Amino acid sequence: MKRLILILLCLPFFLFSQEKKKYEKTMSISQFAEELKEAADQGIDYTLENCEITYDPVRDKQYVITNTGDKDFEADALIKDIHFPDTNIVNIENCTFGKKHNVGGMLMPSITFQNCQFGEFKFHNTKESRVIFDSIIATQLEVSLDTTIGFSITNSTIKYLQCINSSENIIENLSGWTSFSSVDITANTIGRAWIDNINMIDIRKNNFDWLRIHGQSCSIYIKENTFRPSFNILQQISQSINWLKNKKYDFFLWNRSSCEIYSKNIASLSLKDNKFLEIESTLQKDTLIKIIKSNNTDIYQTWTSWYNEDTSVFNLMIQDHEIKERMEKEGKCIPTEQIELLEKYIKKNDSLEIKYKSYASLTISPGNVNKLFLSGDTINIFSLSDVNIKEHLSINNIYVKKYINLSNLSLPEYRRIKLDKIFIDKLGFKLDEKTFYGTENYAAIKENNIPIEDYNNRLEDQVSSLKLLIEIFQANGSSLSNDAIYKLKDTQKNQKMCEYYQDANVNTWFNWRGTSFLKWYSDYGMNPFKALTYCFWAMLYFALFYFFFYSEWDKIDRGFLIKRFNSVMDYFTTEKRIQDFYSSSHDQEMTTFTEFKETLDKNKVYMPSMLASLAKPIYQMSLFRYKLLNFSYKKAEFMAGRKWVDLEKKDRYWIGALTFFLTLTYIIYLVFIRALNSIVLSINAFSTLGFGQIPVRGFTKYVAIIEGFIGWFMLSVFIVSLLSQMMSV
């Protein structure tokens, strides 16, 4: 019992002593700055652990900036102009800077490193402070924000940046400082950056080689940054057997320049006006060794093959465990022996080429995102996959150079989604580092040595993505749904093409070519008036064919033309007048009408007077026509019963000219009549498929039947397309 009472009495002292032991020592900010400067001047590593760094407004006046004139002292520390060599390590762990106060809702003093240079700088678990880096140079900067409130970098150059917070449930616990952290990165040049589990992320106007954001976040805002390819983030160096056979280039350098967002929970993600650059070039062979030596510790994946002097081929894997262990200790990816062998290989192969191809891409996958916004970004490859977007999705005015990949998406109500046409134009996929959009012909696939089975499998994903886009556009009443449907039909046409080349038979050929015809003829039934236009062109082409063949409708053939030419020769070689060529037929016609009048006069008393009154104008009109023709023939007469040989020279000139124009006019008349009859015949044949007596002879009759079948087919498709458009909402 006495022991229990003693333990209870001593417990507060014990707990108090435990709290005190949290920081093993205390120093002023001026002492901290002096120790840093001394280590930098000596070129040695510096480590500070479990220390409370205080701000004394008098003694530390050189390093402390007072923010307010309030009674409760609040100040920021400023350390500048400290330069460590690139090889040194600075490690600050489990330290606190200044004293926490609640002034205007702000609970943080800050420490700023300005115009400093570091090799490797590790800043871990600083207690409730804001850390600022301004205009620094660092090979590697690691910051842990488990208890740090904020972290910002401006105007700095950093090869590798890592910022991590291991706290859980960030989004749900915004009210507690222990779970809140913010990162502000502005106007820097950064090689690789890894940001993990940070609540508020604001990244603006930076140059990145590679940026990856992971974990949970309340808000991520990425604006006006440039992502550029660089050898600093070389992913793989490979030598392909196919490339060796083709003799195009022996080595290929891969680059993983990108912005990758793999966050399991994000409340709001916004990217605006970012640029993702692309580089493609052939390098000098000496450059390969320089790249490997300078980036030997940064290559994520070693090359697929290693050089063997005996076989002049590279071995696939490093199996020597001693070499692996030595590489791990030295922090290298490639052993020195292999680099030396590679140098020998380069010297032996004068024709060696090295292909370097890189493009910075944007990847968002996987995780939960409440709101996602993209606007004004210029991207090479955009991948959005395995993402659950809960509330809102807006992607507008972005420019994608290569392709967009969409897969396994869970989206909000479609009315809350806004997408633009780029998703239709650039929706595609990559095979063997070649970009495809699902609309390629077979020659393009074969030229790139792509197996038709692999291409067809990727088309299935393309079809699923397009169907999703169609549903979104239709739900929003956007006309882009028609463009998406057209792209879907194009992709499905290529699926039929793949089916034919995988199993060539009549059925698969007609399925493929029939779909190709529908694309050409009516845009897969979406443009009926395009189909109608082709119908008119088809009728005109057939009419042009009929123009050169005889038709019962105009009876214009060689016999008809010979008869007309004989009449003209008679007119110029005899004393006949124009009236003489038509008098016999007109006199016979007039005799018929005269007999009709005599019969009418003789029988008018035997029938109702009304019938006689109706019949009389028929004779009068015929008589008027007869007299009008005779008058016209007399006025048109220019030979006046003379022969051509009897004409004077001046009369021959004007009569010859008149004859030329009359002949030309008559030819134009005949051409017009023949063309009109040909067009009418073509329209009749095209639109009726069988209409009784065909007014053509010989094989032209079979052409008319073929036209009728073609017209039946084309008009049927036109009608179906028209009805489909009329019934669509």
C-alpha cells in the first residue's frame, strides 16, 4: 500500500521529467546559425537532434525578424548565406523553433533559409513551425511535416525534393494542427519532387523534371508549371534485338518525366496552364557514357542487356550477388565493370546510334477525388485511370499532343461533368512506344510491327471509353456526342478490320468493307444529306454515260444527224426555200384540220350548239399556228431561192457567218435535249428499279438495271439515315 501511494505521488514528477526529456538540449537561433556556418566552412556534415531552438529578441536580433508589436512575442528566424559543399549532409531532426503562440489564429513561428547552399538537407519532425527555403541550392532536400505546420520553397534550385507527412485522416481532421500541413512551392527549378500526404499543396511557376504527389490531400493546386524531359531522371537504357536487326539505332534511352498524382483521397485537385514538354533526338555515342556516369545513382531501371565481349551481345540480368551487394553499398545502379565493357563496345561499333525520346506526361491514378479541374494545360500524354471522382469533373481548353488514356473511372452525375472535344480527337493508346487512336489502317499497323491481336485488344478499351464519353455528352446536351459517336464507329470499323485479318473470309470482308462504305457514304448514317449528295452524283455519272448512247426518247443518232445534214445540203445546192422543207407536213396537218372544220359545219345542226362552240376554237388555233409558222419561215429565209454557188462574195461572208451561228445553236440545242433526256433517264432508273419499257438499246439496258439496283441500295441507306436523324433527340 505504501509503495502504491509513493508511486502515485511521484507520477506527476515522472511525467514532467518525461516531457523535459523530449528535447535533450536548448540553444538560441544565433548558436544554431553559427554551428551551421562553422560546419559549412569546415566542409563537414552537421546533425542536430532533439533540440529546442529559442528566439531571443535581444541576443538573436541578427537572426530574428519581429512580425508584430503584440505583447506576446511572435517572430520569424532568418538564416542566410551559408554554403555547404555538395557532398555534405545536414540533418535536423525532432527540433522545435521558437515558441508557439496564438496570434490572430496563427500558431506558428517560422524559420527561413535564404541564399544558402546544401548537399543533402534532411529536415524531419520540426515541432509546430513553418519552414521556408528562399533562393537556396540543394542536391537533396527532405522535409518531414508530421508536426510541421507549413513548408515553402521559392526561387530555389533543387535536384531532389522529398516532402512527407505520415499523419492519417488528413481530410477528416482539418481542425487539428497535428494533422494539418501545407506546402507552397513557387518559382523553383526542381529535378525530382516527391510530395506525400500533405494537406494543402500549392505549386506554381516551377520547372520540374518529375513531380509525384501521393497520399491524402485536402487541396492540390498546380498552376503555370513547366515539366521538361531531362537526363536527371533517366528510367532505363535498353538495347533491343529488333533494333539491332533493323540497324536503326542500338540503344534507346527512356525518360520518366511526368507529373504523377497517386493520392488515395483528394478533396480538390486543380491544374491550370501547365506545360509538358517533349524532346526527341539522336545522341552522339560518347554522350551515352557521360550520361551513365553522371546519373549512375539515379537510373530507376538498369538496362535490359549487358555487353559480353565473346558474343557481342549484352546479358539480360546481373546474377552476381557480390556485385549486387557492392552496388547497393556504393549507391550505384550499374557496376563499373559493365561501364568499361560498354566503352569498348562503343569503340568497336562506329555505326552505333543512340535514340533518346522523352515526353513529360500527366498521370492521375488511382484514388478518390471529390473535385477535379483541368484548364489551359499543354500535355503530351494525359492518363486518367482507376479514379473515383465523386462531386465534379471539369476539363476544358487543354491541348494534348499525343493521346489521352481513360480507364476504370467512377464518375459523378453526368450533369456535373464538363469535357471538351480534345477527349474525342486524342483518345488513344500506346503500343511498343507508338501512339494509336483506333482509326489507323492496316498498313500503318503492319509498318510499326504491331501484332494485330494486341491492337484489337486495345480497341476494346477504346470502345468502352468512347461509350462513356457519349453518355456524358448526351447527358449535357452537347453536340460533341455526334463526334464521339463518329469516333466510336471508326474504332468499331477497325475492330472489323482486325477480325478480317485474323480470320479472312467473305463474311468478315463484307462486315469490314460494308462499314467502310457507310463511313464514306453517310458518316455512319449520321449525315443523310451527304448520302443524298452522293445519290445526285451517281445519277449524274450514269447520265453522262447515257449521253453517248441512243435513247428512244430523243431519237438522236447517226441517221437523225445524216437526215438533217442532207436537208441543209439541199437548201444550199438547190433553189428550195425553208418553207418548202416543212410545207408538206404542215399542209397535210392543215388538211386534217380543214376536214375537221367541214365535218363540224355540216353536222352542227345535228348536235348541241355548245359542242360546236367548244370545237371551233381548236380549228382556229391550228389555223393561227399554221399561219404563224409560214410567216416565221418567210422571215427566216436568207437564201431567197438562190444557190450557194450563185451568191456574190460579200453575200457568202454574211450568210456563212449566219449559217455557222445557226448550226452552233442547233448543236447546243441537240446537246441540251440529249443531256436533259439522259438526266431524266438516269433519275428514272436510279429511283424506280424497273419502270416498264427501258428507252435504251443493247448493253446500255443492263447498265440501267445496274443503276436501278445501286439506286435502291443508296436511297435505302439515305432514308434510314434521315429517319435516324429525325428521331434522335
